Amino acid sequence: MEEFRRAYARLCEEGGAAPQETVLRRLREPGAVPGRGRLDLGAQSLSLETCGALGRLLPGAAPFAEVALGDCALSEEGVKLLLHGLCSNTTVKSLDLKGNNLRIVGAEALGKLLRQNKSIRSLILEWNSLGMWEEGFSFFCQGLGANSFLQRLDLRNNQINHQGAGELAMALKQNASLQELDLRWNNIGLLGGRALLDCLHSNKTLKRLELAGNNVPSDILKAVEQALDHNQDRQTILSETRSRTHVLSKEVLSLKNEKAKQFLDLMDTIDKQKEEIARSSRMSAARVSQLQEALDEQHSIMNSLKAKLQMTEAALALSEQKVHNLGELLSAMKQEQTSMAERHLKELQQQKQEGADREGKLFRELSAASEKNLLLRNQVDELEKKCKVQQDQLFQVKQDLTNTTAELKLRAVQAEERLEVEKRRFKQSLEDMESLRLKEVDHMTQHVEASERSMQERIQRLEAIRIALEEELSQVKAAALTERGQAEEELIKVRNQARLEEQQRLEHLEEKLRLMTESRDEAQNCCLKQKQVVGEAQAKANQLSLHADGLRRRVEELQQDLNSKEQEKMTEVNKVKVELQEQIGHLQAERTAQEGLREKIAALERQLKALSSNHREALLDKEGEISMLLEKLRMKEAEISRIREEEAQRASFLQNAIMAYVQGSPLGALSPRK
């Protein structure tokens, strides 16, 4: 780790910039140790020089498995340098670029990274607004479609609209490695949800897709969940089949190795027997040479003992008698050897016949087990078809539910619009009443002001004679006060009347609002009933899934029984092989004496093959003749049936003609009608 920090400082100094202290401090922290495999520079403002230095250090085998650069306020050029360095990296598994406000250049760099990098499995791009830049996001989606290593992608809060969702769906159709995709809190909408749902029909690897906060209808969300569940089931089945194929391949390899070992052991035994034969031949040659030497010595002795020839004639006669006896014994031994060879040949043929019978029995059992397996598979296919029909019915029920909910929502919207219209009318009436009231108040105030002005004029005119007319002035003031009191009483009456009218209108509007709430409650009750129906349908679907699980378990039990039978078959085959190997071991001791017999057996087998081929050809000829005879018989039967039909038609025609003749004759006219 210290070498990485020094290399970073050196590259910054070579670029003419001082290394950032915060980066150096983070590189000294325990979280950046290579054993733990994490480089965390989150919430650090990284300069362009720092990005360039890190981009030059990251290619190849960097000492990190995770790189966190969230909320680093990276510039476009800095992001480009960092991602260019990561394109050829082989150790980084997780990359976090959360909250960096990436634009077109950043999106293009991400697309290039996804095309070239083969080690990143997790990519976090939360809070980056990539969906605002259509060209850059299209390039990013192309890179995602070309990538075959990324497994988790986080695109929350990126302002992705329905067009961006369409681009993302096209990329998912091409991608075959992504398993988790988080698209929460974007603006995908109905069209984007449909595009993502369509892409799931061709994408079989995506197991988790988050779409909360995207204004996607609930029916599309449920369809997406069903598609994801289907993908998860498919992945589990694929993993099981891969494990089974791996186990079977291991077993096949082990069997091949055992066969090779057995073959090598057999070759070793054959080589040992060849060596023993060569050793025995060498020993016999040495004995022959010794006997030749002894014969030479005997010749010399014979040359020296010719005088004693007469004495040895009697011994020679005796030796001739012994030779004759030995010849008889040798012929008897040859006869016994031929009888033993014939007996061994019969035993070998019997053993071959028994082995063929065993193999035929095993093949019949295997064919019966395979037929049972095919029947079970057909049953499973039928059950899957039934489950699919149930799913289609459930989907139809969901569509009906969505239609009813849409109608209820439309009714609720219409009711709200009516309520808004009534509210606007009420506000307008209130405003009209307020304006009328203000006009009346203004009129009264103007009237009062006019009366006051007249009184002031009178006071001004009568100031000269004020002392004389104080009594008259007091009367006038009293009259003015009474008029003002009357005006205020009239104003109060008008206000009370306006309030009563307003209260009556409010009560009328409250009554309408109560009726609207009752209609809304009825709609909610309908929605609850529909939800109950959906719940019952889901319960039925769960029961069907449980039934399907039971059938799957039954299939697994039958598969286990089949495997046990296959194991028993393998044990029996191994026993037969062991017995055959033991018999071969016993027969190899007599192999030297049975080579001629084997040649005869091979000749007889060739003759038997020739006879069987001739017999097969004769059977084929007979079958061809039988088929020809059957065809001729069928043609004769067709001709006979045709002749019978013609005869029946002729008889009917003749009968009709006779009946017509009889009815047309005078005797027919005189005969009584039946």
C-alpha cells in the first residue's frame, strides 16, 4: 500500500501539482489495506491532477477490489481519466460513483468501460442524472448490452424517462450477465415499464428489478415480478442441471480412468506373459544347446564304443519298446488335450451366452426405466401447461381488476372535478355577496358622509346665529344620531341576512360533499371486494404452485429411484465385469494351448456372421414379399368391395325399375295401395 501511495505522490509531482493531503490520509487508513481490498475516497473533492494520477495507477492488477468515489464532485475530464484507467484493470470488482453529476462525457466513458472491462461485477451510479443526456445514456446502454461480466447496477435517481427505459430494455435484451438492477425514483412511467416487461421475455438472467417511485402501474409491476420469479426458477434449474452434469462428467471420467487402468493392467499381464514365454524359450534354447553338446559327446563316445555295439543291441530293443510305450502315452495325452480344449470352448460359449442374456436383461430394464422417465416428463409437461393456463386466467383476472380500478379512478376524478366546480361556484357566490355587501356599505357610508357634509354646511351657515339657535342645533344633532342608528341597524340586518344565505349554501354544499363521500366509500368497498377476489386468486395460484412443488418432489423421488436403479445396474455390470475378468484370468493360463482353437472359433464366427447376414437378407426378402402380398390383398379387397357396391347399386336400380313397371302397368293400377 505504501508503494501505491508513493507512486501517487510521484505522479502528482511529475505532473507539476502537489498531492492532495486528504487522498494521502485515506491511503494511510486501515480501510485501504490491500488485504481488505477497498479504496474509499468518498466525499473528497478530487482535482484533475489526482484523477490523472489515479487513472495511470489503476490499469493492470491494482491492490484494490473495491473503489468508492461517491460525492467527489468529479469533473468531466477527471471522470474520463479515471474510467480510462479502469478499462484495463483486472482486480476491481466494485465501483461506486454515486452523486458525481455525470454528463455526456462521463456517460460515454462509462459505456467504454463496460465494453472493455472484464472484472467489475457491481456498479453504483446513484444521483447522477444520466437520463437527462439522451446521446450519452444511449452510448452507456450500448456498452451495457455489450458487457458480459457486470452482475449488479444501481441507477436510482438518474431522471430516466420512458425513452431511456426503452434504451435500457434494448441493452438488457443483449446482456446475459446482469442479475440485479435498481431503477427506483426515476420517471419511467407506463411506456418504460412496458418496454422493461417486454425485455424480460428475452432476458433470462435478471433476478431482481426495483421500479418503486416510477409511476409504473401495479399490473406491470406484478408482471415484472412474475417474470423475475420465472428467471430465478430457471437459474436454479440451470444450476442444478450444471451440477448434475458436472457430477456425471466426473463419474464418466472416473469410469474412463478405471477402464484405462484395467486396460493397462491387462497389457501389463500380457507383457509379463510374453516375457515369461521369451524366458522359457531362452531356457529351452539353452537346454537344446546343452543337449547338442551332450549329443556331440555321445557321438564321440559312440565312435569309441563301437566294439560294445552288440552288447547294447539288447538295450536298444528295450529302449525301442519304451519309445513305443511313450508314443502311445503321447497320443493319449493329445486326445485328452483336444477333449479339454473342446470342453473349455463349450464353457466359453456358455459364459458368452450368459453374459449376452445379462446384458439383454439390463438393457430391457434400462429401456423400461427410460419409458417411465418419459411418462413422468410428459406428466410434468401437462402439469406445467395447466399451471400456465391458470397463470393466464390469473393474468386475465388482473387485467379485469386493472380495468375496474381505472374506471373507479375515472369516477373519482370526475367526482373531484364536480366538487371543484361546486367549490368554485360557492367561492364565486361568496365573492359576489361580499362585493354586494361592500357596495351597500360604501353606499351607506357615502350617504352618511353626505349627511354629515350637509350638517357641517348647516353648522357653518348657522355659526353666526349659533348662540340663538342652540336648541335647534341640538334637535338636528339628535335627528342625525337617530338616522345613523337606523342606518347601522339596516346594515346589521343586511349582514345577518347575508350570513344566513351563506350558511344555507354551505349546508347545501356539505350535503353534496357527504353524498360524494358516500359514493367514494362505495367505490372503495368495490375496490376492497376486487382485492379480496385477487387475494382468492392468489391463494389458488399458491395452491397450484404447492401442487406443482409436490409434483416436482415426486419427479425428484422418481429420479432418485431411477438413479438407485442405475447404481444397482452399474453394480451388477461391475460384478459381471469382475467375473469376466476372473474368467479371463483363468483362461489366460490356458491361452497358449487355445490359440488354434480361437482361430477356429473366429472362422466359425465369421461363418455364423455370414449365415446371419444371409438369414437377415432372406428375412428382408420375405418381409418385402409379405408386404407386396398384403398390398395385393388390400387391392383385391378394395376391388371386391367396389364390385359389391356396384352389384348393390344395380340391384337397387333393377328393383326401382321393376317397381316403376309394376306401378305403371294396369295390374299395378288395379292392385290396392298399401
